[in-house]
Amino acid sequence: MPITLVDPTATASAADLRPAPRPLGPGHSVAALVGNGKPNADVILRGVFEQLRKRLDHPVQSHEFTKESASRVLSGEMTDLIVRRCNFALVGVGD
């Protein structure tokens, strides 16, 4: 396996980055509620989602997802599922 060395004295280069378009409105309001599996993460997510629903003037749906382990990254399969089903994600941690 090759080893990549990074020069910590190098200067950062500027980049023109723009977020991907994420329309929010009727037909574009499915939230992924992603918990990390720790206690109360789901409670926090549901509470934030309910506040969001109250503020928007159109219906918002949600799908709940839980990471396999709080110490691991979200699996590629779960990420792909979220991308296919949802328009945006709320990610919560708890303890």
C-alpha cells in the first residue's frame, strides 16, 4: 500500500465551492433522521424534526436511520439509501 506524505508547511489553495442545489418545498421535503445509536439521539432528532415541521408551510415526511455503531462512519449502503429516499438529512448525536 502506498504512503502519502503531506507537507504541513504548504499554503492552502482557495477553491470556489458551492453546495449542491437542494430545493425545499412541496415534493422535496423528505428528511433522513440519522441517529448515531447513542442514548437519546433519536429523541433529539425527533424533537428537531417536529420543530421543523411546525415552521414549514407544507408537509414534511421523514425516514429514520440508525448507524450500526456510534464509532463507525455511516455505511455506503445506508448512505445510498438516504440519497435515493430523502432530500435532506438531520444527523443527531446523544449521550
